[in-house]
Amino acid sequence: MLNFILVLLMLLAPPQPAADHFKKDAPALQADVDQAVSPAVYRIMQNSMASPLEGYGVIVVLEVTLEAPPNPFSNTKTGDQLRAVVTRRQQEIKDKISELLKQRVLKTDSVGATESLTVVVHMLNVTRADVPDLPTQFVISVRKDAPTQVNIKEF
């Protein structure tokens, strides 16, 4: 009888909490985001940090620079060259993070069926005089129930 009650309790026990899933998912997700962004930027200033938000999903935040700061002792690029490099790197970030999110959203257990996986990329503009209109961040998100629809916002 006792064995029957124990088996019944084990079967009726609540599923593993999302916090346990997040602890398992977070390190790999953070490493994947850093690895995807790294070739497209000059430097990652703040490595990826993931956080779960109840009712929303998982958010990964990082800070990058797209170009080296001006240096009076090295060859400097013209404003047009800087704009071209920054524009290309922005597009690379969007493309690489979008593809990563499409792949990871269905595999990430800590994201619920109707929740989102979001990456926020803060961009530190060290060439403000040459590229004054650089967005300060991208917010790229994918919902688990619509993994092919990537939502990209620039701020």
C-alpha cells in the first residue's frame, strides 16, 4: 500500500520548475549568443547575460562595439568608410541572431509554449562624430509558437 501511494505521488507530482530548466539552458544559450555575435563586431564589451521573465520568456542581453575607437596614432577611416562598416556589421548581427533564435527557441525548455526568446544587443557608439545616427540597441525576438517570425526593433 505504501509503495502504491509513493508511486501515485510521484506520478502526480508537478513537473520540473522552469527555474531548473533555465539553470540548464542559460550557460549554453549565453555562449551561443556570444559566439554568433563575436565575428560581426569589433568587441563584445559585456558578455551575454540571460534572465527568465515569468509570463514572457527568456531575455539575453549583451553590449558590443561595432568599430574601434578613434586613435590618433593609427590610420583613421573616413566617415563614409565607418558608416559602411557599421551598417554591414549591424546587418550581420541581425542575421546571425535571427538564425540563432529560430534554431534555439524550440530547443529551449525554459521558454514556455507561448513565450518568447529575446536578445537585446546594446551598441556602444565610439565613433559618434562620424556615425551620429547609430541605433543604441536592437531587440530581436521570436515566439515559440511562431518560430519563423522574427521581430526586430531598433532603438
